[in-house]
Amino acid sequence: LKRPRYGLYVRLAQDGGASDEVMLMAAERQQQRTLGPYYVISANALDFDRESPCFLGRLAGNAMCTQYLLHGQRASGALREELCAVRFRKPSDAPRSMHVVLPSSSSAASFSTRSGQEGMLLNAAGGSASRENGLNYREKVYRMNFHGRVHASSSKNFQLVQADSSFKAEQPESLAMQFGRIDDASFALDAAFPLSPLQAFSIALSVFDNRLYEALRIYY
């Protein structure tokens, strides 16, 4: 079976209005090693070996695709540092919400072991949260302003803002990241501090998996 691949490109403006695209990193969804999705992220679009010098990180989700954990390169022995955690919630008919937690510079690093034992990041409080969509009551659809960067509606479109310990938006107008569909094959990704390109790419990857709860119309 063909493994889905995704690429993150930077568009560089050239003289005369032309632009070049430079690949930063790529991801490949691996065959089912576990019950949940598993992506390998590499600096080489043709090399997804976890022992390769091109290896950047791995993103693993649980069976229900409601939470994900990004690991970086091996720190020592069986330990890998946790770089980002993503949790999805859908307690109503409104679009799903997303909570993102990053390592804190003021606390000790969180690690996972090869046996699957997780560190503290997935259960941490505070970080970023997806901005709530505005409901257009006349058209009965949810809308969000992507400032001209997104050209098509999609359930994968989202924006992240800084949030407090209960994941309530602290500054709703200050975006940390936005991601949205341009056409059938491409999306726009904009990210700012405190997200790195690797963290932002991993967060975007997490929206491509099908969630069983939503297929069964179950709130979670």
C-alpha cells in the first residue's frame, strides 16, 4: 500500500514577482505499527528511516485520533524528548476544538520511553487553543477570518491563539498559527513564536486523520 506523504515548503519571492518553493521537511504516514496513526518527519523527502541523520521527529496518535505526541530525536538510550502535545475535543455540534501544549522553558524536559510510557506533556495544562469559529446565523455556517490566506472551506482549517491554564484564549486576536485549504492538494500554514516549524508541521498533520467518534456522531 502507498504511504501518504506530506511536505512543508517555504515560498521565496524573487525579482519580477516570481517565487521559488524550498522544502523544509516532509512526513510519511507509516503502516500500522500501533493502533493509532504514526508519522515520521524528515529533512529528506525520500528518506524516512528513523535512524537516518535526516530524521527530525515522529508524531504518534492514539487509536481514536484524539491526542497526539511529537517526539524529537533520541536524547539518550530509550528516551526521546516530548516536543508537542495535541488534544482534540468536540463536546457539541460546533466544530472540534484543539489544545496544544509545548515544553516550558522554565521546567524540566519531559521524556517518553521506548516502552511507551509517556512523560508529563500530554497531561499538562495551558498552552494554545484553537480559536472559536463565528456562527453565521443567516447561512447557518461557521466562519473564520484567515486574512486572505485560505481559499476554500474545510473541516481541517483552524487558527491557534495563546491560552491560559484552562485553555481559554488570552488574546483572541494574537495568532500563533493558522492553517487552511488553498485547493484540493495544498494548504497554507502560517506560524509564529512560540512554535517552531517542526511543531507547527506536526500540529497540521494531526488534522488529516479520521476520528471515529465524529464518524459515529459521538461527542468527546
